[in-house]
Amino acid sequence: MSERLGVVAVVGRPNVGKSTLVNRIVGGRPAVVEERPGVTRDRRELEAEWDGRRFLVVDTGGWEMGGDDLTEEVRRQAEVAVDTADVVLLVVDATTGITEEDAQVAEVLRGRDVPVVLVANKVDHPARSEPDLWKLGMGEPVEVSALHGRGVSDLLDRTVALLPESPRIPEELPRLTIVGRPNVGKSTLLNRLVGEDRVIVSPRPGTTRDPIDIRVELGGRPYLLVDTAGIRRRSRIGEDADYFAVLRARQAVEGSDVALLVVDASEGITHQDQRIAAEVAEAGAGLVVLLNKWDLLDEEARLRVESGLSDRLGFVGWAPVLRVSALTGSRLHRLGDLVSSVLEARSRRIPTGVLNRMVRGWVDAHPPPVRKGRRPSIHYMVQADVAPPTFVVFASGGPVGEDYLRYLENRIRQVEDFTGTPIRVITRRKGRRSA
């Protein structure tokens, strides 16, 4: 069993630059940053390294006292992050001085048995520092400019020195990504699978913006589970934060082993569900379709949804379908075995000799059609890769059309179990590859 990484929680009131600081620590731009309070809502774990030490950085929503239900949930998520942290970075805006919310957050942190580093952000020049920050009782503030990188190395030196000596080699876990339209139950599903309220669940669409990475076990096997923002049609992406959230959701799919497409069964299968399924297949990820809220449907509604499966998702007919309720957990116990079988299918290989004996029979029974006056000749086929399984057809003569490649894919699926994974069949002629 590998040892755990140290955990650094980044907390503070809204719009003090927490996500900008996290991005500076991690490198790149993994968290949504926008000059508007409340953009980050869930807590998100990201891996970072400094001076040879690896650790997890937890980006949290703005910590506000009171407010509406969503604000209360954001505050509770931040408190959970603090309770599981080895070091807390309390970020304040050095240009505004101490606010009542800063003082309230500091008061809460003083009641926790965890080392706290006070981070005075937005200090572009030493003359802009705010001496009143000492009044928070958090010790000497570390002055930084997360936007420009000033002072971040000193902050990391101090942070790493406070971490427990517990290095580990991170596990390479299969990645499962939860995808779907906004407000279909993705975060509810994640919380059910994790067994705790890990992400905010709200009837308000668009509550989740950053992808959230969490280690879970399904069927006794560990996975890295990623909850993403709802993927909207481009015409409905109006705000910058929503645009980048959708972009990162698509990037998460591209790095996934298996995507769990959550469909609101009470609304039926929509055009957007089709588009998301197509994006998953194009990315080469495995796919499991989850018909959520199935328990809310009567028999007539269920028949309509079943009919829509073949009509609207027939192009990914190889994807298994599970009828579930994320809210109650109904039938989710089957998900672990299903995902495991999809992962096995993605790694399955057909030996070249066996494959070509079958190909000769398929071509004899159904030769490729004549195109532009020439019939292509199929010489042989090899499986060139897995995850996704990729087959290369070596041919000469006329072009091999997409319809014939689909025929070959269907025959491959008939003789070997590739349930849950797309298959790529491409042609190669005279050393050049073409579709």
C-alpha cells in the first residue's frame, strides 16, 4: 500500500485570488479563474511538486458566512477540505485589508488542529503590503502576487516544510469521467459513488464548473473519478467561466479510459446527449450510458426511452446501458463489474493470424464494392493498438469506403467482445494512412 500525499487546502473569502494561486502552484490553468466572486464552488484536488516533494492542493469555493443555500454548501465544502488537510493556506487580499469575513474565517481556523499559513495576495510591490494583517492572529503573512508569481517560491518553501514526511508514488488509476448535460444528476452520482457529499448538488444548472478528481472504489477496484461541468451546446455558452468549464470537460473526456454518460431519463434522450456520446466515441474513450431517474418513470415513459435508445444512440450501440437512480443508488451496484468489463474490452487483442483467417472469409462473403470503376483488394489486417482497439486494413486498388470499414467493424464485434469501447478501423495504402 502506497503512502498518502500531504494535503494543502487553499481557503479564504471569495475573489481573493485562491484559484489564481492554485494555478500558480500547480502550473498551467487547471482551475477556472474569473474576476467575479463565487466562480469556484466545489473543492478540487490537484497534484503539485516543489523541491522534490509531491503534495495535493485542494482548491475550495469562497468561504462566506451565511447567505443562500448554495453559499452555505460552499462554506461546508471548504470546512471539509480544512478538516482533511495537513496545511491550510488562508488567502487574503492585501490591497483591501482585513474584512469581517477574513476575521470570521480566521476564527474558524483557530479552532482546527492544523498549521495555517497566512497568504497576503495581490502584493505586486512591497509598499502595497497591509500591516493590519497581523491582527488576524495567524502569524507573519507571506506576501505574494499569485498573478505575477512574486513570492510564491517563498510560500512553497514554508508550506512544504510544514507537510508531514509521508511521500508516496502516485497510483496510475483508470480514469472514469462523468459527463452529460447540465443538471442531469452528475454530481449526485459522484456523491453516491464516493459515499459522501463531495461536490455541491443544487437544482441550479451549472453548479459544477471545474472537473473534480476523486479516488473511488467500484466493485473492489480503485479508480480516479472525474465529475465535470455539464456540456452545453456552444450557442448556450455565454459566460467565460462556463466556456472554460465546458472546454475542460471535453479535455477530461479525451484523457479518460471510460466515460459515464448520464442521461435524464425523465426528459428522454436529447440531441445534446447524442453530441456528447459522439464526442466520447471520437475521443476513443470507453462509454457506459446511465439512464438516471429511471425510478421516476412509469411503464409508458420507460418504453419511450427504450425506443429512443436505438433511434438516437444507435451509432454507439456497442455501449452498455444501465438504468439507475443516482439519488437512491438503485442498480449502481452493477456499475463496478460493467466498467471493469469495458476496460478489459479496451485492452483486448486479436492475434494477426486469427484475424486474417476471419478477414478472408468476410471479404469472400461480401467483397468491397466497386468505386470509380475499381474494386479495392483487401490484402490483410492487423490490430495496431488498444485503448481504443485500432485495426489497420492494408489494401490496394480503389478506395475502401466508410461503409465497408463499418462492415468490417461489425464483423469484428460479432466474433470478439468489444462491448463498451469504440473501434477504429483505418486503411493504409502504399505506406500512407487514410480513412
